[in-house]
Amino acid sequence: MNSLTVINADSAKLLAAVDMGTNSFKMVVVKAEPDGKFLPVHRHKERVRLGNAEIGPELQKRTINSLKNFLKIAGHHGAEVKVVATSAVRDAKNKRELLVRIEQETGVDVRVLSGEEEAQLTYFGVLQFLPVYDRTVLVVDIGGGSTEFLIGKQGKAFFATSLKLGHVVLTELFVKNGEIESMRQYIRSTIAKSGLIERVDEIKFEIAVGASGTIRSIRNAVRKSVAAPGWEGSRNWRFSAVELRELVEKLLVLGGDGIQTSNPGFSWRRSEFILAGSLILLEIFELLKIDEMEVSEFALGEGVIAETLGTACKNYDVNANIRWNSVARLATRSYDKKRMTRSVQSAEIAKEIFEGMRNCSHIHKVDLLQDKKNLEYLEAAVLLHATGLLVGQKGYHRHSYHIIKNCDHLQGFDPMEIEIIASVVRYHRKWFPGFKDVNVHRLPRQVQCKVRALAVMARVAIAIQCCQCFKDLEITCTDEGYKLVLRVSIDLIQSPSLMSEVLSTVEKDLCPELELFGDVFKLKMVVTVSGLQT
């Protein structure tokens, strides 16, 4: 189950990484390109609660059932799977028994990570999300059974360690017994005895990064309490020691069940352990003299993916995709799971349209299609087209434009490239600009043509995705332009009423965009659904 086919130069691949944590099992499914860049297309999480002792028959059964669910989901996506386990399995007295049973009943060969391996892979995940490759980074990952620390630069670790400071374990030992001060003393003592403080003083990090669900929840709670209007467009996704201390004081006042009922920014499942997690982090801040922490949305799962790509992709460079990573970072921070899925699907459709038209260049010469950077702009714009929904539904395309244009989110792009991406987003819906439109007239004529062409391709792609009924698409050449074939499921083909509804939706949503397409490209695009022309 953990075998991997090498990614060739012609196709993308779907990969999945499952993290068997102490409290929850998490899976990320990504679409990986031949050059190693990837984008999460699906996430799934199940609460299993392994704990940190012997994993008995009932927990083994729950573990196997959960893994079967993950494998089923990964199979639905056609993704190859790698499974790793962390402290709960690592420290279990009957680890071997559990692993043998998992392999017998699921076919999965689970890789049990050491604490240092877990820290290293989390660092790889961070490098896929934040532009910190050339900086000396302290990475902190607070899990249910342990906390991992790593100091690294340019993909290499200077120091890595794992301490038995997990929010689930400390909640069971201290919080549920009301022994908060004893827990704080235990945290300080564990860190002091580990030699961590001395190593951090010796190496000296430039930036501290948190990469765990607990730290992301803390960041969200801080934002909820202090965010001013307009924060959606800010790149400031970090929090300070002062803000963390204020949050901990609030949690201490609320205590236990009060955290769940008052909900200062945490999910009810997270709130059970958030007091222990927040106190672990506060002690880390104080002992390691951290003033501010950046937060990564990518962690262990994405690190497993990055490691896999390092062996599967020829000449893979962990830092090569800074441009795409910044696009993925903005999308990940802007969307919930459903919106992310839709935007990824739209970007995939846009890419197929672009490449399908390029494959017809022997008949229809379109200069725009010969430059791969234009495909990069199109994919980025379609992926980010709905970021403005953070501000509001009304006029969100304009909000998206300003977020992309003015907030320095995109790294590695020059100002004109950012203008192109933002402008394509601005015109993916509603009013479509002519050459005399005030918003594009200020741009060079060549850029105006590019924005209009990419925007109309984006509109067609997003309209197709909104129909939500197609298995795949294909573009072929015709004398007048292109034929876009949308393939639907057998169930739809066999149901005249459903097919009629599909055709009606396609005509309503696509026809206006196809007219624009003809105006811009001076070529006609005809759409066929399951052999029936709209």
C-alpha cells in the first residue's frame, strides 16, 4: 500500500499522507506536479484517542476501522498512501502487536517515526508553506503525546528533539485533577532537563514557527479577540508573547468546562485540551525567550509528502516552488475545506482548457498559449478567485483583487505579474472590460490582451466547475475553433430528466462565457455534453 510510482514528466499524481496522532488521525490528499509542487485537494480527520499506554483490543479495532476509512477516501481520489505514526504508537507497550494487526487487516505498512524524524518532517512541511528556507528557524509542534522541537536552515536540521509534553497526556495527569501549577512546574522541569534551552542559546534562531493544530487554534483565538476590521487582507498570521499570555489568563479564569461553553475561538473538541496546550506553549515562549511566533498551516502530513516527492521527482528542490507555495499559502489561509476543493477543481479545469487549446496550436495559432508563465498566472488566479469572500459576498471579486494586489502575499512575482493575476481575478465574474475600460486602460496593450484572454478562460473554467456533474473534459480542434467535450457519469446518461437538467445548467452558466470567449479569441468554442450539443 505504501509503494510509490515515480512521477514522470507528463502527468500529475495524487498522493496522500496519514498521520496517526495521539488524539486524532489526519490525512491530507495532494495533487503533485512533475516538478514537485503540490496543492492539498482534500483533508480528513477522525478522533481516535489512542492515548499513551497499551493500545487494547477495542482501540486497535477503532484504529483499523479509522485507517480503512482513510484508505477508502484516498482510493476515491485515486491517491497513493503513506501512513506514519507518532508518539502514541511509538511509546505503546504493544506496538508490534498493533502494527502486525494493521498490516494483516489493511495491507498498510505503518512507519513509526522517532521524535527526531517527526520534527524533521514537520520542518519539511513548514518549508512548503512559509518562505523561511534561508532563515534559521525554530519549529515547535505540540501534539497529544509529545512536543517536537527543531532548529534548521536551508532544509538541514542543526538540532531536533522530542519531549513528553503532550496536551492530551498533561490534561489527563494534571488539568482534570485541577493541578495547574504542578503541570507548569512539570513542563518547566522537563524542558530544563532536556538541554533544549542551552542548544537554543547556542544556535540562536531568527524566527519561531508553530506547526500543530493546537498552535493554529491559539492563533485563531488570538485573532478572534484582537483582530481589527480589514485583518483579512493582512499577512500578519502570527501572535506575540503578550497576546498568548492574555489568552492563557482568560483560559485559566474560565477553566475546564467553561472553555467549551464560552468558546473563545476553539472548537469544542479542541477546547478539552487547549488549556494544557496553551500552557505548554507559554512556558516554551518564556523559557526560550520567544517574542513572536509565525504559524504554518502545513505540518507533518505535508512534510511526508515533501519527503516522498524528494525521492519521486527528478531534481526535486524543497525551495524551488516559492512562487507556487505563496499562492497555495494564501488559498489555504483564505478557504474552508469545501471552498478549497471547489477552487482546486476550477484551477484544474482551467489548466486543462489552456493545455487543450495549446495542443491545437498546429491549427489555431494563439501566442498567449506558448508561454508557460501565462498558465501559471491562470492557475494562480483561478485558485485565488474567491479569496475576497473573507470580506463579504457582495463584490467579492473586487475584494479578491485588492487582497492579491495590495497585501504582499505573493512571493517571487514581480509587480506586473501580480497585477496580471489580480486583474484576472477581478474580471472572473460580472463586468468584463473592454480596452477602453479605466481599470485596464492604464496597462500596456499587450498586458491588456493577456488579462482579457486569461480572464475569459477563468470564467469558462469556473462556470464548468459550478455545474458539479462532470467526470472530465477534453478539448479538440474544429475548423472554427475548439470543441469542449464534458463527460458525465453513466447515471446521468441513463436519466433523461437529469440530463435535461444538466444541459439546462450548462446552457445557462456557460453560454454567456462562451460568447465572451469568441469575442476575445476570435475563435468559436462549442460545448458537448455526453455527445449532445448544447
